[in-house]
Amino acid sequence: MAVEKLIVDHIDTWTTALQTRSTAGRGSSGKIDLYGIKKLRELILELAVRGKLVPQDPNDEPASVLLERIAAEKAELVKQGKIKKPKPLPEISEEEKPFELPEGWEWTRFGNIFKVSSGDALTSNQMNTLGEYPVFGGNGINGYHDSYNVAKRTLVIGRVGYYCGSIHITPNHAWVTDNAFITHFSESNFDLDYVEILLKATNLKEDESATAQPVISGRKIYPIILAVPPLEEQRKIAKKTYELLGLCTHLEQHSLTNLDAHQQLVETLLTTLTDSQNANELAVNWTRVSEHFDTLFTTEASIDALKQTILQLAVMGKLVPQDPNDEPASELLKRIAQEKAQLVKDGKIKKQKPLPPISDEEKPFELPDGWEWCRVSEVAMFTTSGSRDWAKYYSESGALFVTMGNLSKNSYDLRMDNRRYVNPPENGEGLRTKLEPFDLIISITGDVGNLGLIPEDLGLAYINQHSCLLRFIPICRNYYFPELMRSPLAKLQFNAPQRGIKNSFRLSDVETIVIPLPPYKEQILIAEKIRVLMNICDVLRASIQSAQQTQLHLADALTDAAIN
């Protein structure tokens, strides 16, 4: 099957096979990769170096003659003393040949046709000087310099670091650093553009040194076997490959544009929900969104946006209708204050410091009747952070030790894939942070605002000093408050302060977070409505992930079929 036909006939598979790379914390959709386009690029390179991209011409000079000519040229250079006699490389066994070559092609080892040498070192200051010559390092252009050490288009191989093995071609004048290899080969017998394709399709890191920082050496790459076509076919392959890779770039840009446009449409329509002025307008806007549900919510990013909108509607009092017969939140706050006063009197909590009044600037939207703005500390028994020096109490079993690694982003589910345990002394200082059901754990250093809600069946557990323990007053131990703390309103406040090198939050910052408080009965209704809607979102996400997995398998299957 011609590659153009393969692309056109399966265009949907190539452009809709998406892969989500996870970012920090569970509940984050991460970055989308166009997996299908990536596989298509890999397929084009693989077909190119297998001789399946262009037809063979029996009139072309065979590669065996080309290799003999290269060997003769090297022997003459040795005879003239211009190069040292290279060490002979082993013959290629049948077991080493990964596939059958077309007529006129030959197998050879990298070192039979290439010699590599390291570039010249440059300091970062030298690299940043004003200069017209690009500096090539392990990952292509790293800066510019006022001098050059290659004076023609040169193939460069990344030698050190994460990108070692990456392939680049310099312009006519450039500087190559010692983090890269300069390649030397017979340009009268090898087309430079084909060599770029050949090496991009070859895993040069297969035998890389087992060091902390990846490094490749000539000793390691010289034995690698390569497929060599006739010179004229090299040129045809290079032309065809670049043409097809250009098509891939066009498809990629088109797909990314469509994804961006789709996400913009989703965000615009969801914004109309949160901007609704009353229940009637919200109902109209929701109808508009729901009519296109199956076309709007087709990516994980769109599902995440929908979840955030649901939470924002919840904290704005727009998710469930208000009941004028409910006890207003102002009365609830009075009852909470009385309960806290009794707890202070009983010596169960300390008397809290007076909180600053909430200014109009701190209120981002108008609340429904019966709701009140308050600060977290008004509905909490206390906030505290974990103790230090837990390391000496680590053990293989015992009480669960909840750390920032157990907290989630965009969720309050504890991540239990990484469990640690402690056995603290009976009267140790750390016992004050023994966790109870419905305690909310909040990361207050690094990635601030990650959450973990302590379930009823967790058992004995403690926290470390990088987390805040937020314990609500008993009447407020329901799911409205953890939902509130993962809403866009809470995130806005978590992301506000920047202290030191890393984003950090103090306990006092948690205590003064401004939150909207509904009547007690409405809290329960809101939490239940969120649960129902989030379950729908999770079903949608699972369906999307299943469809994406199918597309990934199809892309892999098409690639294998085309190669084999």
C-alpha cells in the first residue's frame, strides 16, 4: 500500500489517536500528545530505511559498489597518513539483520561509513555573546557565537544528556560543542539528507553507557548495523520522506488548531453557565450546552473544564435551588460560634485569634439569599501542621504516614499507591496530628492546594510537616466543604501568595481563606448534586479513554501492518 493512500484512508486514526501525558498529581489531565501523528512519522522513517518508500531501479549502481569505493578511499587516506587505520569491525551475522533488504541494498556497520569527533567546548557566557553563528549542543541550537568550527552543512549527533542520540543538520557555518558529535563521511557516496533520515530511524542510544547522565561514544555506536541503499535511491528516499513528513506537520497543525478551537468553544459555553444572572437564565444556557454534549465533551481536558464549572456553580449557589424555609447561614454561623465557645470552655480547642473582616474586594460574586461569606477558621475547630523528625519513626508497618505524595490535584481522594508507615512513641509530640475521619489535608509547600480527605475506614494515621490538617467543626463535616476546597474559588486563593523560591502557604493563609457558606440543608443537597454530576463526568472520561485506547491500538496496528 502506497504511504499516501495509507495516510488518506486512515486519516481519522492518525489525527484522533491522542495520548495524555500525566502532569503533577492525580486528577490532572496533563498534556496531550498527537500519538497518531508521532506513529506516522516513525512509520515514514522506518519505511524509508527499509526500502519501502520508493521503488527500486535495477539500473542504479548497487550499494555494494558504493561501499567498496568508500573502503578504497579510506585505505588511500591511511596510505597517505591522513587518517589512522581503523580497527576492523566484526562481520555482520544473519542473526543481526532485523529485516530483509531490497535488491541493490547492503548491510554495513556505522563505523565502516562514519567517523565521529566531539565538538569544542563553550561556556554559557561565550554562547550568549552576540554572534551570527548558531551553537549546536546535545539538543540542537543552544545559543549563538561569534565564531564557527564547521564550515559546511554538517550532521550533528547529540552526545550527552537527555537528548543524546538526537540528530541535527547545521547550516553552512556553525559551532558544535563537545556535547555533540560531528560526523564525517564520504559525501560523494552518501546523500546528507538521507543520512539524517537513516540516523533518525536508528536507535543510537541502544548501547548507551549506564551512567547517571546518558552518554554515547564512538566505541558504542560504531558497531551498530545500518541499511545502505544505492546513492540515487538515497536522494529519492530523502525527497519522498521530507514530502511525507511535511504532510505530517500539516496534519499536526490542523489537529492542534482543531483541539484549541474545540477547547475554546467548551470554555466559552461553560462560562455562560457561571455568568448566568438567575436560575431561568442558567436553565436556558444549560439547555444550550446539553444539546451538544456529545460533541463538546470529547476530550479529557473538556471533562476537566466541565468538572470545574460544576464546582464553581456549586459555590455560587447556582447548582441547586434555594429553599426560603431553610435556616439561613447567618444562624448556622451563630450556632457554630456557640459550639466553638463550648469547646474552648471544655479545654478541647484553643481560643482562636480574631479574624479580619471580609472586604468587598474579597467577595468575587454575589451570594444567594440565605448564604453568607465567612473565613475557613470560622467553620473549623483548628488548623495545624505535622511535626518534624518523623524519619526516626519510619517502619515497615504501623500507622499510615500521610505525606504530600498521598494528596491529589483537582480531587480530594487520597492516593494510596505509595504508602509509608510510622510507629511514634505513645507520648510523642506527633500524636497531636493523629487524623480523624473528615479531616482535610492540604499541601502548603511546593504544589500548594493538593488535597486529601480522610475516609472513615483509614485507621490510625498521621501527617508530616509539609501539610496542613484542617479539622472542621462537627456540624460542618460533610462533603460540601472538601468540594469547596477543590473549586476554582479556592484554587484562586491557594495560588495567590508567592513566598520564597517555592509557592508556599502558611496555616494562617488557610484559616483566612474566604468561602461562601450555604444553609446547612443546602450544603447536603449541593454535595449530593456534585456527586451525581461528577459520576457522569467520570463515565464520560472512561468512555473517552476507552475510545482513545482503541485509536492508539489502531495506530500501532496500521504501523505494524505497513512495515511487515
